[in-house]
Amino acid sequence: MNWRIILTAATALLSLRYGGAWAATDANALYQTHCASCHGADRLGGAGPALLPGNLERLRRPDALKTISDGRMATQMPAFSAKLSADEIKQLAELIYTPPAVTPVWGLEQIRASRIEHVKPGSLPDKPVFKADPLNLFVVVELGDHHATIFDGDKLEPITRFPTRYALHGGPKFSPDGRYVYFASRDGWIAKYDIWNLKLVAEVRAGINARNLAVSSDGRFAMVANYLPHTLVVLDTRDLSPIKVIDVKDENGKSSRVSAVYDAGPRKSFVAALKDIPEVWELTYDEHAAPVYNGLVHDYKMAEGLAVPGPFPVRRIMLDDYLDDFFFDAGYDNMIGSSREGHSQVVNLNVRRKIANIDLPGMPHLGSGITWEYQGHPVMATPNLKEGEVTVIDMKTWQTVKHIKTLGPGFFMRSHENTPYAWVDVFNGSKDRDVIQIIDKQKLEVVAQLRPSPGKVAAHTEFTRDGKYALVSIWEMDGELVIYDARTLKEVKRIPMKKPSGKYNVYNKITRSAGTSH
Ligand code: DHE
């Protein structure tokens, strides 16, 4: 008789009989069965966030129970109430508020050690290896099987397809000339891909659970926003080597997750929203503002360890409410921010304080807002994750111009300078998730609706460089890219893809088109 089998059987029996006493073991087993594939076997995060007490600061225990039972709006978190008993859900909630036996460390040393250099920087030819307009390419992220496709926006055909890290999320970012694209995965991997040579250049794990990345307008730096650890990480874009790890803490030492970081090009700075402390940080990469830095990464690397102020000094803006995300105005003087609790505000980066409140019924999905001119005024518009409406706000008075009713809450809204329409999905709705609604930007009304594949979720639109075609994702494992003539709204073509999520046009991104995210 095998003793291991006897022991396992005995443990299982005891565990059944004395459920309470064996709670820890049961909770761990439950966790491994139901949670580990998304949140990581060690709770350090993966496709889902890390489930450690420090990461759950703003999730009260009753809300954790509710999240496990009912799932979480606007995320991939499913509801477990039909699969698990109330007691099992309670055990899981207890487990995630228990600190791990060993505190995870992910500092400069670990980041440096994780770096993989696939190609020596500067060793590849400086011209595209294909015949296509390099500025009218799209990068399409296919979540279904963790791949990305480089897509020709003129011929409307794929050029190549390559594997990515697990669960890419958010907008990949381009170098200013559009040659390189940088991807971030939820578990902190940053990848640099050379579009002209169709080759992966380097990869580095900048965090255990990352939110997004931004690339500086001069193309030299990438900044990564992390949930775990509570850091911002600066990378040298040439080879993705880490330059600086910045601990995110308030003046009393309380640390915070970073909600998101974006590049404020005209200000030569990165701006970050923090999730657990009511502050916004601006970190300059302007040589004149941070003299020690002197414009050369290697100068700083040599100065490391010296008692001098380093580059990327933090300028704090104190707020009275948290910000989960924000969006810049055209001049990069103001940021329009929102929090999961639904409070929205305008923060002026020059006077460094809140200057107005904004009337949005719920938090928009991050980076969803777009802008255009309406009756001589700049307006911004965004769907939100709670109510079926697109809110249009005057960016001079910060007053709401119109609440445009839609079929349900949406994730993504996109347009282009050369089209009179803005396209919005119903991704977060309970029904009609297969519809894309078309809003006339001057009438501020829904004027048409498309149902590309009845019964299948349709989401995320992006336009070609000239605004002539609009590409929509059918968000299914056996999904498609559906291409429309943006003027006639007639379907032009379909390309099969594996759960295509976001698609990013090189030209629209590097010229910061008002109709898309940056
Ligand atoms: Fe996203 C962008 C955060 C859920 C797909 N999402 C972003 C960005 C952030 C963010 C910070 C901006 C990154 C950038 O461009 O630099 N997303 C969040 C959340 O907090 C939220 C609500 C919960 C979470 O799970 O983190 C969330 N997002 C989702 C999804 O469930 C989606 C639909 C599928 C997925 O990939 O997980 C999703 N998010 C996207 C996409 C973008 C994005 C496709 C890029 C849009 C663009 O055009 O730029």
C-alpha cells in the first residue's frame, strides 16, 4: 500500500469532516483551482491583479466577498456564486487578506536580471523590410492566443503575426518615428518590437503587476506604472535596461499603487495618477529642469550611488480625492481625471490644484475620451462603465454640453479628424453588446448603428491614417476584424483573428490624433 495515497485520503477525509479546522488548506486548494490561473499561483498577479493585502487597500472585505460572488464590472473577473458555497467564498476572501509568507521584492536588481536582449541595439537595418506605408500600419493585439498582428492599412491585409507575452493590456506605445512599438503585459513584462524589421528586440520584467507604460516624446525613455511593487520604473528605450526605480510614497511614507502613467509631450514630462494616495505626480525629463541629468542616460548611470538629486524628480500635486485615470486637454495644461467612485475633476498642472468638478455618471474605461471642435469650442466626450450614455463636456467652461443616450455602458470611443462621426461600443452593457453606435459630432446624436456579427461582442474602433476606413473588433476566440468605409458605413472586408482587442494605427498615435488615445 502506498503511504502517500493513504495520507492524502486521510487528509481529504479529515478536511471534509472538520471543514473549519482545515480552512487554510482548503482555502489554498480552492485558490489553486479557481483563482491561480489568472491571479498567479503565488498570488503575485497575472492576467488578474495580485491578491495580496497591500494591493487590496481600497477593496473592503465585504466588497471582496461580493466581487468573488458576483464578479467585477468592466473586468474579466467572473462570478463564482454558482460554483462555490458561501463558506468557500468566505475562505477565499480571508486568504487574500493574509500576507504572503515571503514579501515579494522586485527592485532594480531583479528587473536588470530579467532583461532579455534578442537583438543588439542598432544592429538592424534602418529601413522597412516590407513594401507598405510604415505610417499606415496597425498593431492589432489578439488576446485569444496572445499574439499581435502587424496590419497594412492600405491593402487591408496582415503583414506578419507574432507571439506576445501573456495578457497584454492597454495601448502599446510607439517611438516618435513609428519604428518601434512597446508592449506591456499585466504581469509586468515590457517588450520592444522593431516594426521595420519585424523583430522582437528586447524584453524586461519591470514589475510583478503592471498597469501601463508611457514613452517620452523624445523617444528616449519608457516609464512603467506598477500596482506591485508600488513603483514607477524608468527604462532606457534603446535596450530596455532599467535606469531608475522610484518608490511611490507620500510624505509620511504611505505607499501607493500607480493607476496609470502618460507622457505629457509638450511639457517634457510623465504624469502619473496614484491609486491609494490623493496625489498626482509629474516627473520631468526636461534636461533644463533636472540639471544633474544633463541629457545622457549614461551620465546618470555613472552618477548612481552619488548623493546628488537624480533625474525624473517628483513634483507632487496634492488633491482631496483619488484619481484612477485622467486625460489631458490639447495644451497639456489640464488633466481631466476620474475615480472608480465616480468623482471627476479637472486638475491644472501649472497652478497644481483642482480647478473644477465634472459631471460624469460613472468612471470611464481608462484612456477612452476623445476631443473635437463643436460650435467653436473644444469638447471632450467619453462613454462610462456604468450608464448608457456618452457625456460631452466643454473644455473651456467644464460644463456638460450634452448627455447622449446610448444602448448601454461602453468601453471605447474613437474618431478621426477626417470623419464627422464618433464610434462607440456597448461593451459593458447587459445586452446589445454586438452593436456599434455612430454619433454625429456636430448634431451630438446617434445617427446610425451597426451590428457587424449579431450575438457577438463588437468593440474598439480605430481608423486608418486618412480616416477613410474604420476597423472594429469582434471580441471572440474565433473573432474577426471588420473593416468599414467610414463615410458610407458599408462593410468592406473581414479578416479572421483570435479575439482581437485593441488596434493601434502608427500615424494616428504618433501625431496624437484627437480621435484616439495616446
Ligand atoms: Fe483596459 C487601456 C485599465 C479593463 C482592454 N486599460 C487601458 C489603460 C488602462 C486600463 C490604465 C490605458 C493604458 C494605456 O494606453 O497606456 N482596463 C483598465 C482597468 O482599470 C480595467 C477597468 C480593469 C482591469 O482589469 O484592469 C480595465 N481593459 C479592461 C478589460 O477588461 C479589457 C476590455 C480587456 C483586457 O485586455 O483586459 C481592456 N484597456 C483595454 C484596451 C486598452 C485599454 C484594448 C487600449 C485602448 C486604446 O485604444 O488605447
